[in-house]
Amino acid sequence: MADDSKSTKKIAAEPRENSGGSSFGTFIRFALIAVLVGFFAKPYLFKPAETPKAQSFEIAGETMGTVWNATVCADAQTLTEKDLSVDSEAEPAKSCEELLQRFIQKQLDEVDLAASTFKPESDVSRFNASQSTEWFPVSETTAQIVQIALDVAQKTGGAFDPTVAPLVDLYRFGPNKSPLVQFPTDEQIAKLRENVGYDKLEARTEPEPALRKTVPGLTLDLSGVAKGFAVDRVATALEEAGLPDYLVEVGGETRCGGQKTRFNFETDALERTPWRVGIEAPEIARDVQRYIPRLYRVLTFDSAARPDASLATSGDYRNYLQVGDLRFSHIIDPRSGKPTVIVENGAPVSGERLGAVSVVAKNCAEADAFATAFFVLGEKEGVALADKLGLSVLYLFRADDSALKIREVASQAFGTNVESETLASDVPNADAASQEKAQSDVE
């Protein structure tokens, strides 16, 4: 019995000893596995959060009888998380570009619906059709555009005038597209000018937005300010959506925000560079469809350094008409009722002609309107007024239609506040290399 008892105790003791050794071994094995897993998984477990890989999204579309282009810099993930939806019932956007295109187009469509003279349902078209001299209700957008136009008209003594519509239509640059068989007479011009004058127009935004004309026949043409206003509207919408790095252009009127941003995969870092925008040489293009614009000057915009980041240019080298032997510009002088540039074909070239005026300003609506006004005013009056108002203005004069030889005149503010580089332009093809580089750098 005693032996059995010892035997039993021994048997009972062995499992306890073996169990203890097994637990220790298991612990060692699991510890070793954990170390190995940790070693191989370290790059994944302890990898820092990735830097957002900003991209330059290029989008484009049509508005106001012209085209628009935009570059928005953002990383795709952040962009898709933003509330940029414009129609809850529309199909979800298939790409970041489509999302941005819809968002920007919505802003532009709102301005077009306010200011278009080609859409019967627009505020301007309805106001033009009315003969009432009472306050006429319009959208806040329309009232704001007209207020800007009236402010520039007052500052330029009527060189810019939003009531120039009858004259614009007379020369067939407005909705009236019937053939112009002969140049208008002084009598025709004088008759229409009875309904022209910014002092015959009022605008308000409170208590409710409205316009009022003091003569029943007064009509509006906001084409000289609406595109710039549309650019500002898009810029504001992008900034409010948390997208501060952009370049927006509508029909040549441009505004930049922030800097051009992209992710360099070679250096694994974000690169931020200023925006670069070109001013074309004012060359008369005989074949507009095949014409490739030639850059004359490249401007550098860095809103972090300077707040002026809008550029607008008015010129006679794209939009003009031919009647008989006369070629004339679409820019009408409201004070005389005649085009600013009238050229007789076949006549000998006598001296240089104004080709373009560019204005740099904080917002694009003012730059747009002032560019037209300064073209109307010409060099002497224009530069003097620009210096008085502290505006950055650049005049470009050409010796002939080729614009191979250009003389420029700048206001004091342009010379001190605008960072730019003039490209070679006085020798044919001499600037091919700089042109190619500048073209690739622009935007």
C-alpha cells in the first residue's frame, strides 16, 4: 500500500512537472514568433501618415460665348471629402475632374444667367426689354456686377460705360447679327447716344437688389465686366470650399490663388511654385482657327507675397469686323460712339497703333472693366489716370499687324508691383527657345 501510495504520488507529480515545462516552452515560442512578426511588420505598423500627394487637376468648359479653363491643386482624397456637390439628384461624379467641372460650371452659369444679352431669360435681357423707369428687381449677382461697372465708369469719366449696348449692337458685336453693309453714319450714332450714359443708370443691393433707368430706351451690355466677375465668383467659391491653390481663366481674364502645388515622388515632398501667366503679342490673326498665340511677356503671381493676382487684357487683335475697306475693333468709345481702332485696308501704315492694354488688380472684375477703359483712353490719358489711381497698367503698341516690333508703356504701379519677364519680340523667330520654355512654364 505504501509503495502504491508513493507510486501514485510520483505519477501525480510528473504531469505537474511536464505541464510547467510545456507552458514555458510555449511562451518562448510565441515570444519568438511575436518578435519575428514585429520585425517584418515594422515598416507597416510604424509607417508615418503619408503626406497628401497634391495634384494639378485641369478642367475646362464653355460659358458666355467663350471657353474657360482652370487648374486646381489638391490631393484627391481631400478633394472627394469636400462638399462640392451641386445637384443631389445628379449621378455621382466619376472623377475629381468631373467633380470640379460641375462645381465651377455652376458658378459660371449663375453669372451668365444674370448678365447675358443673348439669353432672353437673363436679368439683363429682361431689364433691356423693359421701358419702365421704376426700380426693376434683379438678382443680387446682377446688382453687384452693375455696381462695379458704375464705379469704374465714374472713375474713368465714362471711358467704360455699361450702357453702351445700343452702340455695341449697331456695329454687330451684340445680339444683332444681321449683316452690316456700310459703316454707320454720324447721324445714326448721335441718335443712339441719346440712350447712352452711365449717369442714367442706378443700382442697389438693399433693401432688395434692383436696377433703375432714367430713360426708357436705356439698355445694358456687361460683357466688359461679367467675365472678370465670373472669374472672381469661381475663385471665391474655391476658397470657401477650402481649395486655396488655383488658377481660373474665362475668355482670357485670369485670377490666381495661392501657389501651384504638386507632389514630387522622387523627393517625396510637396513643391510649391508661383503661378506664371502670359500676355500675348497683339498680332492680328488672319486665320483664327489655326493661329497659335505668341507670348510677349510672362507675369509671376504669388498671392503669398502680393495680393494683386488678377490679370485682364483688352485688345483689337481677336474680335474685329470688316466692312468694305474698313476694319474696326469691338471696343467702342462710349463718348464718341465709334470704335477705338479703325483701319483702312490698303492704306499706308503711318505710325504705330495701340494693340492691347493689360491691367493687374486684386479682383478680376475691376481688372476686366479697367482694361477696356484704359484702351479707350489711350496712352496719354490712360497712364496719367492709372498713376493717379495707383493701378498696374501695361500698354502695348505695334508697328504693324504682325506685332513683331512692340513698344510698351507701363504705369508706375506696374513697374514696381508686378514681377514679369519680357520675351524677345523684335526679330522673327529669334525668341523660339524662350517662347517654348515660357509656354511650358505658364500656369
